[in-house]
Amino acid sequence: MADYKRPASEEDFHQNFAQKKPLMNDTEAYLESSRCLFCFDAPCVTACPTGIDIPLFIKQISSGNTEGAAKTIFDQNWFGNACGKVCPTKVLCEGACVYNHQDVKPIDIGRLQTYATDSVISSGKTLFKPGASNGRKVAIIGAGPAGISCACELRTLGYEVDIFESKEKPSGLTLYGTAPYKITNEEVLAEIEYLENSLGFNIHYNSTISTKEQIEELQSNYDAIFLGVGLGPTAKLDIPGIDLKNVEGAVEFVEELRMKQHEVTVPDRVIVLGGGNTAMDAASETSRMGAESVILAYRRSKEQMGGYSFEYDLAVSAGAKGLFNVQPVRIVGTDKVEGVEFIRTEQKNGKLEYVSGSEFILECELVIKATGQAKMAPFFDLIDGLELDSGNRVIVDSESFQTTNPFFFAGGDSVNGGAEVVNGAHDGKAAAHGIEAWLNSQNS
């Protein structure tokens, strides 16, 4: 188990958050790519939400055609570089690798993908150009993976594209919500800059769309609108003491850590509430920031956690400890957090029940709520005819990603409820073709 010291400098921070998938050198990439069996009907391709031709790009790397490999990747996934690092490859492409059936280490697909795409990003080699102008304009709300991917694809089809982003930097949760040991800020921004320079979409930062009048103005100035707004802040946890100082949402904590890095101060004792991947990240991150005790508390059993098991193992290896079958009932403290009172739980007849008289208090100075994110229902209420499902997710056509208001298309977390960067990249690209088909049908 690692023992991390509090980072006092940028160098310390990067040392504590060393990349889990470091960039390969040429020799490593050649040797790893040469292990691939180049399977016919490869299961790794089926496992990739964007359908990248993985055997092809690996063969291109093996034959020295790194530029061709990068094009193969970006052809299917505009976030090809980021996804090579942040995708849960162990349960997607690498998890499907046939070597897993032979007790042989699967091909390191993610790192090979990053190797190929990094080569063209760092060189500035242009692989894609805008299509001939078709005279149409599309507005995109949100510069996350879905919004950026939609913009890139639309530009290749000849559309003018304006993206309206509420924050001061692009890439959504890839930048603001991903653990720093998965990808650096510099890598995230370099990929967006590369795409922007190649394809020429416009991003308007600090441009929140929050009124019906703004929506109507966009409708009057553009031919279609894509909604890539993602999810909202950490969902409210309705227990006493939740508004005390030093109770933070996990999404907000990760964003502050990404932006301020070593300037963030984490106290000695931390409790993280939740059992998803964001909870795992928060536990691992606070351990890497020098906290002496990090407890990951979940109301069900370890086996019932929503997060990936390898993410939990990563948090434990960083110093966090799991505490299962405990439900928080109140945050203890007068002005700021002093601890959390829990009650033990057990599973009976498929239902989670409290164990009477089992309450106990754990002391801490920081509570991080990783209890899911609020949906963007108030924003969607601004759009006439836009229907949501019972989980406040936007209802779209599964192929075109057109909403129930035909002028609007949507993708990413606001549609799937919260998935991976690669899912947003897929949705945005698919929606661009949905927009193209709809607008062409209007003029036919």
C-alpha cells in the first residue's frame, strides 16, 4: 500500500499522480503491436462503443505507419487520444482480447491507441479538413466529448459550428471530472486544440445558455441544435448535517483538484460516501493528496458496488479502506464536519434493511459525497416539446439521436444518464449524421 506525502509543489503533485497508462516509446509500441493476432471478426472491435478497427490500427503501428494508425482511430472516435487513457479498457477492448482465454496478457490496446494519436497531435500533422461549405449552421450546447465530437463530424460535412460552453475550458468531464492519474490537463487540451486547428469549429467559453430567450435566439440563428450538456452537480443527500462546512460533492472535489492541483489541501481523515467509479476516484485522490485515513463507505456489500473492481483495487493500493453495509444517517458537527454517524445494513429477501441498534460514529474532517449527479431537468424544461424519461434523461431516437422536438438532437450523459467518455464521443458523431439526414430531408 502506497504512502503518499502531501504535495507541496507541481512536481510533487505529478509524482503522486503518476500516469497509470504512460506514453509508450517507439520500441515498446513496436513490440506490443507485434503481439497482436490481427483476429478476423475481432471481439475487441465489437467491445469498443465507437467501433474502432483495432486490428487495423495495430497492424499499421507494427508496419511503421503510425500516421495511418492515428487516422484509423480518429475516423471512428474524435477523442481517440483521451479514450486511449481514460477508457475502462480492462472491461471493453482489452477485456475482450482473445489472449484472456489463454492466460496471456491482453494486448495493451489503450496505450497503443494513445501512442498513435499522440504522434500526430505532437507533430501537428493535419489528417482531416473541413468539408466544402454547405451554407448551414449548427449550434452545440456543451463542449464535452459529445459536443466536440458532433462539431468535428459536422465540420467534415461542411457545416459551420458554434459551441457554447459554460466553463472557461473545453472537454467536459475529460478535463474537469477525470482522476489526474488517468490523463493530464495538458494532454486533454492538446487533443482539443489539435481538432480545433484541423477542423475550425468555434468554441464560445463562459457562455452559459440558461434562459428560454437564449434558446429561442439560437433556434432563429441556426439550422439545428445539439445538446451535449452532460449532468449537473452532485445530487443532494438528504440527511442532517449535509450543509456543514467540509462536506463536498465528489464532482466538485475532482474539478477543484484538476484545476488547482497541489494548491488543494486535504485533511488527515476523509470519508467518501458511495460505491461507484467516482467514489473510487475520490478515495484514491485524497489518499494521493496525503490524507492519513480514507474510508470508502458504501451501503451495500463490496460485490454490489457499481464501480469497477479494478478501480476499487486502485483506491485500496493508494491507501483507502473499504467499509461496507453501512448507511450514513447524519453528518456530525456544529459548524464544520467532525464525523459521520452510520447504521449497519443487511440484505433480507432482496431488500436492504437497517440493523437495529447498530449505529456508530466515525470521526473525520472531510466528507465527499459520491452519490450520483443531478440531471439537467430544469434546463430541458426551457425547450418546448422536449420529452424526458422517468430518470430525467432526454429521450432520443437510438440511431439519429434526434429528440422529440425535431430541431434538437442530444447525446452523452444527458441521454445515457452517465457513462464513459467513449460513449459521448460515439453519440456526438452519430448525432451529426442524424442532423445531416434530417436537414437533407427537409429540403428534399
